[in-house]
Amino acid sequence: MPEIITRAQAKQLGLKRYFTNVRCRRKHLSARFVSNATCCGCALSRENSSRLAALPERQKAHWAEVEARQRAAIAERRARQSK
């Protein structure tokens, strides 16, 4: 378990994170950032949820690209066959 330290002590030592052994309002028992006192667990959850929200758009773009390549390959084959 990390060493228990206050935000003021962490700031004085130049640390980026500190651990208080107190749960956040979402019940995470993790370190907090010195800069804004945000729970690292909450920050990670937010980051993961935004990544998951963007996933369908990335998948759509990927499959559109795959489909375009397949169509180009089919057109090329048809062009060679017609010669």
C-alpha cells in the first residue's frame, strides 16, 4: 500500500500524486492528483469511457476503408478479365 501523505506535503515534495487512504465519492481507494485532487480511479474511468464511446466511429471508419479496398480490388480484377 502506498505511503499516506497529505496533498500539501505532496505539493511541497513536488509529487504528481498522493495517497490519503480515504475513498472518493465513487468509492475508489486510489491515489489522487496533486494538481486538482481528482481521484486517479475516477480519471481512469473517464478516460476509458471516452475511449469506448469513440470506438464505434473508429470501427466504422476502418470497415469503410476495408470495403473501399475490396471494391478497388474487384474492379481491378474485372478490368484484367475483360482484356
